[in-house]
Amino acid sequence: MDAFGDTAYSTGGARQALGGAGHRLFFKPAPQRPAIAGGLVLDDFRIDTARGTVTCPAGRAVPLSPDRGPDTPRSAAFGDRCTGCQLRERCTASKTGRTLRIQPGYDLQHTARRQAADPAWQAAYRRWRPPVERAVAWLVGHRSRRLRYRGTIKNNTWLHTRAAALNLRTLLNLGLTHNGTTWQIQATT
């Protein structure tokens, strides 16, 4: 099953859970922010989390800190290796050299960024994400962004009733009619 979403759903944990459940993911990956405007980003470095090494674009390698659990980022400090580097102006403004923080799920994010560059992935994302967003907009429209009741059961009932009403409205707009015994959608010409 395909799953579509924007950057907010593109975390490493969400990708791992949904990918592990067999879904094909179409979540727009978060953009990378360089340390210096127009400079190098994380994907410009060769990061091997399995071997625990990071190599900068100039070819200098440093060890990656040990993995301390699923919620703890790892780091790689280049320190004095940045001294005299021809890429320093594009890499860091720090006097002590560049330090990278590798968040948990980096490998999944890196794969997602490569996947998002594929024209077939982009075509599917552009084709299916707008209808999903439109359905969400209908659901939260007309002052329905906030919960109306106290308690999970009442709000769950309200949400399902609202979704059913919106689905019925969509079906009526598509030509749903009742002929006395069954429901059918009129073929559009």
C-alpha cells in the first residue's frame, strides 16, 4: 500500500515503522540546511553509519561517535582537519572545525532524498498528494480543526460521522443515486 505525506511525517521513526509494515512511502524528505548559506550539506559527506566513519568532500575521514541508542544522535568532529582546507568557506564558520550531528534514522532519510529525486517518484507524489491534502482540508474545514467534545469516545464518533458525511457528499457529487432498491453511481458522459 502506498502512503503519502509531507515533510512533517518524514521522520526516521515513521519511515521505519511504515516501511517495516510493507508500505511504499511517498513522504517528502526534509530539506537539508547548510551550516553556511549556499554551502555544503550532510549529503555532501560520505557517512557510513555501519562502519562508523565520516569522510568530508575534501577526502578527510574521521570516526563517528558510538551508537548510544535509538534516540541519541551521533557526531563526527573534524577539528584541526579543517585547518587549511580549500572547502572551509563553504563548510563551516567554526574556529574549531566542522562537527556533524547524525540523527537516528539518517540512513532512511538519505535513502528518501535519493528516492525523491526519481522522476517516477515525483510524478506519483504530485499526482496523489493533492487529493489527500484536499480531503484533510475538507475534514478540518468549517471550524472543525479542534475537538468538539470531552472524551475520546465522543470525539471518535464525531470524527467518523464527519468523515462519513464528507464521503457521502463526494459520492453525491459523483452522481450517486438510489433507484428504489440499490445505490449506483451514474456514468458521466
